[in-house]
Amino acid sequence: MPRMLKMWIYSSIFSAMVAGMWWGITKFYEPKGTSSQTPITVTAEELTTAYASDPVAANKTYGNKLVEITGIVGVGTLNNDGYSLLLNGYIYDVDCEFIDDTEILNVSLLIPGDEVTIIGKVVGVSLVYIMINNCTLKNVR
């Protein structure tokens, strides 16, 4: 095979891989404010009770949807991906993941017992948590 043809094929494959990675990253870390969804308003107790009683129905209602969730702060931890803030729930706790540096600074100042309202996208349920990604802090009471 001629050398120029090989270089063209390799550069095409490399370009396609880079474009695919960029698409995947931008889909996972969707910038705030670009979603046209109206958030579903729910409390942490209501969300966790729904997942505890019927996970399949709850996932149809809340899964991969934007929610505005109000709850009581349990504990917060800094991890490799950002900041994880737990809201107290019924059987499950709600794990809200923050990745924006300004948001991380704001939520790191919260103390257990604060009542907060957070907007984020429900990922689903694990063994002990209901996961919410791309969170923003709306207000603290």
C-alpha cells in the first residue's frame, strides 16, 4: 500500500476516535442551563420512597430526567470526580454529584442538617444510593 494512503487512513481513524471521545465527554458533562427539560419537583424522601417501593416505575418517572430535589444534608465528601453530597432519604440516600469548581466551593460549606434544594439529572439507583449527576445548588434554608 502506498505510504500516503496509509497516512490518510490512520489520520482518518484517529480523527474519528477524537471526535467520538469529544462527543461522549460533552454528552456526559452537559453544561448547566442548556437543558430544555422542566425539572420535576420532589423531596429526597419522596424520591427514595418511590425507588424503595417500585424501582422500575420510579426509574420510568425519574430516570435520566432533571429533578429539583429538596432534602436535608447528611454528609459531603470530596472525591476524584468532584464533590459528593448525600441527602438523607427513606431507605436510600440521595447522592448528588457536583463537578463545577464554584458549585463544589459552595456545597463544601454546607453542614449536616441544612435544608437544600438541588437541581440535577437522576442517573438511577445503586445498592444504597440514588445517583444524581451534574448538580447545581439552587438554595439553602
